[in-house]
Amino acid sequence: MKIKSFWSVVLMSTLIVTGYAQKTEKIDTAVISKIKAEGLNHSKVMDILSMLTDVYGPRLSNSPQHKKAAEYAKATLESWGLQNVVIDQWDEEFGRGWQLKKFNLQTLEPSAFQVISHPKAWSPGIKGTVSAEAIYLNIKTEADLEKYKGKLKGKIVLFSAPVAVKPGFKPDAERLHDTTLLKMANAHPEEERGFDGFRFRPSERMMQQMKLAYDKWLLCEKEGAVAVLEASPASKLEDGTVLVSAATVPYPPSTPFNKRVRAQSANAPKLLPQIIVADEQYNRLVRLLEKNIPVKMELTLETEFTPAAPGFNVIGEIPGTDLKDEIVMIGAHLDSWHSGTGATDNAAGSAVMMETMRIIKSLGKAPRRTIRIGLWGGEEQGLLGSRNYVKRAFGQRLDKTRPYDSIKLTPAGEKFSVYFNMDNGTGKYRGVYLQGNEAAGPIFKAWLRPFEKMEASTITIQNTGGTDHQSYDAIGLPGFQFIQDPIEYDTRTHHTSMDVYDKTIEADLKQNSVITAAFAWMAANRDQKIPRK
């Protein structure tokens, strides 16, 4: 008999195990039907979303609006009968809160027009309304710095180069194509790679560019510029959309990142007011100045800082019965950036997770395992809220570099089952990223069977990053992110002024709430915990 190839044996074994798991995995069809009926016919997800965005958005970490949104989430979860609902304070400081009180930027000469723009988070304000000439800092080499000395005092400085803007021939919004989903489903397990000591090292040219940018910031500060304007950093975000994050704290490129102070830090240095301008209007200003046509601008910028304090999350739960010490978690980050109202990033996820808990409560019976929700703060600054919570509740890595062989779990971490996360915009679920956890694949495949008509059936071994499930995955706990249709997340709404309620899709968020509720319920009631890598 011919010996089969290694991968043929693996494939056959996987198919057998998958088929067995799908046949043996218990699916309570009656409960799934109730979840669908409640989530699709009596949904509150858009009401929750409107409160988080229209009323409490934006929700910059530790800002007054973020705190109000957290209090609303806490009160709402309590009103549904969840227990142990708390504003969960971190055991470390996040930094200062910040909010924009008043802002206007316009040109006065050569003609008046409103400039589409937004200040960076934690930017200082200015006193009153200031009229000032604009100047374009056209610096390409260190030698160019000299010609601007003595010319920036009292000026509004256009700091960055203009951006190439072209008509868009592709639609902003799209769903995942069948071919893309098939490719994801057929992805092979990635080979484990040992740590080889590699760290990213910028090229000599990159170091020179970073040094030049640092010197430009120093020049603006020393010369006494009124404010710094920059073009929106993503050229694909056109049509007046502005992408904004935190104010720049200038550092020499040689300064290690762990030695740099962030803009929200209590000990942050004094910064210049910093404003991001829509690319089309920024380019117009540059063209005028390059024609030697004077540009006079008027700026009003009033901001408010609140004292530095620890960050916080919102935690609540539905207690389990015979397996109540074992935890199933769902979550999303509640914080956002500040130029829009943080709808697709990530009030959509927070609303879906809150609606999930409401749906589960509507079933009228308790799960075997405790189902817990986490609405995280500080995600936009580096998954800070979920990382802090996971460290306190479930464990941590004592090793900070690979191969990460020193994980220390708490007793609760040893009993932990699984975490499910949503943070990729408004798009409907199409399946699950396994984060390399092959053993979970057959289970999730079986759980998705009741949702195949909703086009949610793809399981991929692939990883995805950039959000809070990584805090669990980093210490070996099962943490998963759902595959979502992109819609216009990357092309229009992610961290931008267009991240607003109107960019969300009600039917998709209803579907996501139903599937999350089903996954949480099935995880909480199966005989075994979700397997680990």
C-alpha cells in the first residue's frame, strides 16, 4: 500500500476530528431560536449605540465624556439585572483627561473660508481668538532650517508636506468576497518561529527623516509659533475626512519608546497647539503660500485638562450555577478617539456586547458558567484597560521577551474558559479568527451552523491583532475576535471625523449581537472549557 504524505494524513485526521466535534457538540436549538427572536425582533442595540455616540461621544480615555459613558453603561447593565457591575479602576495611572471646549479655524485672506480640521487630543489651547499669518515650513534638509529662523514667531505653521489627492474610483464600503473567505478558511497553520533577537531597526534614511522632523518641532517651539497645522495622515481618507489621534511629543529618534512621555501624562512637557487639516484644504493653503500669496488665519482653540488618574473599565456579570467559578467573557473597548463620536470604533462593539448581555438575561435562566462583560478603557493607547484587568484577574507573563515561557496564572486564570471580542467596525460577523488555536476550530464550526444562512460560517486559523483579545491570548488564555465585513472601516471611519452613528448598519449589529449571545451561552453551558493552544 502506498504511504500517504504527511499533510494528507494531517488533513484526513483534521476532517475526522472536525466531523466528530460537529456531531457531538451540543447545540440547544430551542435556546438559539429564542436568542434569534429576541435579538432580531426586539433589539435595543441601536438605542444603546445612539446613547454611546450621540449623547456621550466622543469618549477619549479618561475624559469627562468617557466617564459619563461608563456610568451610563453601568446603570444600564444593572437595570437589566446583571450583578457585580462596577467601574473597575486600574492599579496604575493612565494620565490626564482632556476635552475640546471650543474650536474654530478659518482663513481671512486672501478670501474667507472655513477650514475642515480638528485639534489633536491633549493639545493645549490658546487664549481668546488669534489672527495670524500662515507660513509653510518647506524643509527637506537640515540646511533648510536656517532660512526659517526668526520667521515663525506669532505664525500659524503648516508643518507637513502636501498630500497627493486623487478622485476615488473604488467604493469606500465593501463586504468580504467569497473568494477571500475561502482563502481564509484554507489557510495553513503558521509555523512557530523561535525568537531570534530581531528588533525593528530603522534605516539610516529613516533616522535622518525622524531627526529632521524632531528639529522642525524644536524650531517651531523655540521660535514661538502660535500653532502647528498638519495634513490628515492617511491620503485614502479624502473628501474632507480628518484622521486625528494624540498630540505629538517631540523626541530625538534615538530615545527608546519606553523612555518617552505621552501627551496625556501628568509630566508631559509644554506642547504647541496641534491641529490636523483635511488634505484638500491643507493642499490649498500650501499652494497659496507657494505662490507667495499671503494667507491670514483666525484660530479659536479652548481645551480643558482634568487631573491625572488611574484608567477604568466597566465590568458586570450574569452569575453561573454549578460551574460559576469558571468564566466566559465578552468585551469591546468603550473609549474612542475624539474627532467623530467613536461609533464604529468602538461604540458598535460596546453596544453589541451590552445587547448580548440583555439578550442572555431575557432567556430567563442562568448559565452554568458565569458570563462576564468587559468594556475597556485605554484601548486606543495600547490595550491598556484589558491588559491591566487581565493582569489583575487572570495572570501575566513574567517574561517580557520571547519565547514567553514564564506565564503565571491566578486561580481564576486556571479556571478561565474563553473571551470573545468585537472591534472591527459595523460589519456583520462572517466567522472567527482562531489565533492559531486549532482545537477550538471544530467547536466554533459547529456553533456557526445555525447561522449559515446569515453568511457566518468561516473559521480561519489565522491571527488578527490590534485589539483586546490579544490581552488574553498573550498569557495563553483563549481569546478570539470575530471576522467582520470591512464595510468602510479602513477607508472612511477608523479614527476619523466620519466615525459617527450614521455609518453603522443596524441589521449587521443585530446579527452580531445574536451570534455573540449564542457563542457566550454555548461556551457557558458545554461540559468542558474551551481548549487552549
